[in-house]
Amino acid sequence: MQDKPVVLVTGANQGIGLQIAKDLVAHGLTVLVGSRNLERGEAAAKQIGPDAHALQLDVTDQVSVAAAAQRVRNEFGRLDILIQNAAISNTNKLPGQSVEAYAKTTRPSNVSLDEMRAVWETNVFGVLAVYQAMLPLLRETPGARIVNVSSGVGSLTTNSNPAFAYRSIFSPVYPASKTALNALTVAMAIELEPEGIKVNAVSPGFTKTNLNGYAGTETVEEGAREAVRVALLGRDGPTGTFTRWENATIPW
């Protein structure tokens, strides 16, 4: 059995997930680099160092999810932290199309149901699938925790404020998928609170990644900070929270 704490980061072969993995290895953890494409995961793990290991994991594929959980059990024997980072923002945004222009095609009145289903399959149902598969391992580790990487654009309270800068892009696709993820976070926290497993949501901010066509205003280093901070909180840390750096609460 692995001596050092083991953390699984989904969608860790690039962007914020890759940076989270790098930071956690620097804190002395063994990191499993979840990646749909195993070769990209292996390249990322090699870049991070010997304490990083690629794990083929497509959160939308139940066979892949189950196989990943079995491999974690067989090869590492434990899972201390699960960071649910894998996400997509769209499937049909045109090259060079601005976020605002894309948002106009995803109003409740004209959104493609196929587009909504595809994004929710990864951002919502994929999160639940991985949670269910990895929970038996997490339950065997005292003080285990789960961090769900959400987004401030999913806050219903914030979007209800006419002064919110990103209110105009709230749609049933990516923003609402993060609203649903927040609901899952609360449900998970309620379920696991009696067992001492902490479940929290974090927002990385508007980070420059492939998710938004590198239109963000913050670096991946900045975007990874809150997920890493929350992942490393002690057993007396909070559960059922939604925060951005540094411990600034975002309303649900």
C-alpha cells in the first residue's frame, strides 16, 4: 500500500488540473493525473515528476471510470483526496467566436439540447459517476476529502444581481452546469458529513485555459491556488463551502 497520501485530479493533463497536480506533488503527495487520453496523461505525469502517475479516465465513460477506480485500488491501495476538475465549456463554439457571441446562441429559447446534454454529461453526470466509483476508497481513508472545481458564473445569487459583470452570459449550458455541480457538492457534503469526509466547491476565477479559448485574465498558477488550499485543509476544516482565493465565500 502507498505510504504517502494519494490524490486523484480529473482532467489533469492540461490547464488548471495540470497546475493543481504540480502543486500537490510539491506538497509531498502522490498525484494521479486523470486524463481521457492516456498518452497525454503520461506526458503530463512525466513533466510533473516521479510522484505523478497517469490514469486513463474519461468521466463520461462508465467502463473507463470503473477501470480507473479498480486500478487505484490495485496499484495504490488508497485514495485520500479527489479533485473533480474535468470540465468542458461547449462542443460547438466557432473558432474565434467570443464568449458573448456564443452565449447568444445558448439562450433558453434557442439553446441546442444536444449541446446542453454534452456539457452536462461531463460537468455534472461525470462528476457523480467518479464520486460513486471512488467513494469506497475514500471511505477507507480517515479524513478524506473531495474538492469540486466549480465557477463563480454558476452562482444563482450572484447572477440574480443586475450589477454582476458576467450576468449576460448565464445560460443552460456551462454556467448552469456549474450551478448543478454546486447542488451536487451540497448533496455530497450532507451525505458524507457524518463520516468526516469534507466536500467543498472552489472557483478558480477567470483563468487562461483551453476551456475559454485562453481569454481568461488570470494565470493557471493563480487559478489552481484555491483548489490546492482546500485540498490540504486539516480534519477540522469546513465542509459544504463554495470559495475563491483566498477563502472568500461565493454565495450559492
